[in-house]
Amino acid sequence: MPKTKGIDMPHNPIEYDAIAEQLFAPVYPVIARAITERANKREGRLLDVGCGGGHLAISVLREGTFSHLTLLDENAKALELASARVRNELTGEACAPATLLTCCSDICAPDLAERIDEPFDLIVSRGSMPFWDNQPAAFKNLYSLLAPGGVAYVGGGMGSSELRRSIAAKMAEIRAQNGGEGPNMFDSSKSKALKTEDYVTLFQEMGVSCIVIANDEEGRWFMLEKPAE
């Protein structure tokens, strides 16, 4: 396990990927099941925003039969790790997407929609919201990238309070073994995310239908739906 002073620091993608692989692995399948059940989306085109090492994307793919996956991250190394993991882990599995693309971009970029040719049936993002410099721009981009009838499921959480406690305990154990050095939970005081009521106001101004999921078990998530044509 690489040493780092916490995942709330501007992360090295290799270090963050190791933390996701070794500590957060049980979280992604739980979140993926919640996403696909609530969004009722298990096929079509999938986009993972702020994909990191691709762990959530892989878990969502295993819940359905998505024909296409786009991985989006502003870090080229993260995209390299994620695309390799998708190919390696899903080789031979029925859920492997027929096409896989990467997009190196900030979700807030004003030209993002111009750089992506086709819309998506499901957009997911876990843990990237706190790093978005322009929250309204990010959500406007997300909504513009949805196909009619599409759903964006965005937020953060550890899947369950039990998983969160277990991971926090493992992090504490690693730090104790390394003289206080090691991974830690995200410091919410450094988050660029807005208050829930501010998001609700933003979505109302956008004319967007949104369901808020916020509880001790799952964390905080926003599910945006674009009307079908």
C-alpha cells in the first residue's frame, strides 16, 4: 500500500487506485446495484465521470448488458489504468462492452458536449463532486449528455454504514502500522460540493427532475432524469 497522508489530498492516480483496489473494493458492487435498481438502467450507453481506476464502471457493467462505456477523467494516467482494468477484468464476460472510449476532460469544461458524439442512457459518478470547481456547469454538462429517458446518478458514499466503519478501521490500522502515515476518509471541509438545498434550487432553475438520496447508510446521491421523447 503506497503511503499517502489521505485521499483528501490532490491525489496521485496510482496511489488513489491502490486505495480503491485494496480498501474500497467491497463498496462498488453495493453502489452499482443501488444505481441500476433505482435508475432501472441496465443496457445502452454508460458514462463514468471522474472514473479513477474504473472500479464503479466495472461493477455497473456487471449489473447489466451495456453495449458501450466511456470513461471520463481529467487525469490521463487514471484513464489508462481504468481502461486497462475494464479490458483485463471483463475479458470473456458477457457484460464486457462492445465499445470502450476514454475522454480526458474536466466535467466542467464548456466544450465537453462538443467532444462527445452520442448521449448516454446512464451516467454515474462516485466521489468526484467534491472536486468540481463549477458545480452548475458540471451538472449542465451531465444533463446535456443524457439521452432522452436517460438517468444520471451522481454523489458519494460507502454503500452502507457497516462498510464505512470497516474501511475506516482498516485505514486506522494501516496508519498505526506506518507511524501515522496512510489513507484517511475524505475531509468534507475541503469539499467544493454544495449544500443539498442549493442543488435542489439549481435543478429547479434548470428545469430538471431530480431525486435526492441522503442517509447514513448510502451517503448522498442525486438522480437526474431526462424526459423520454
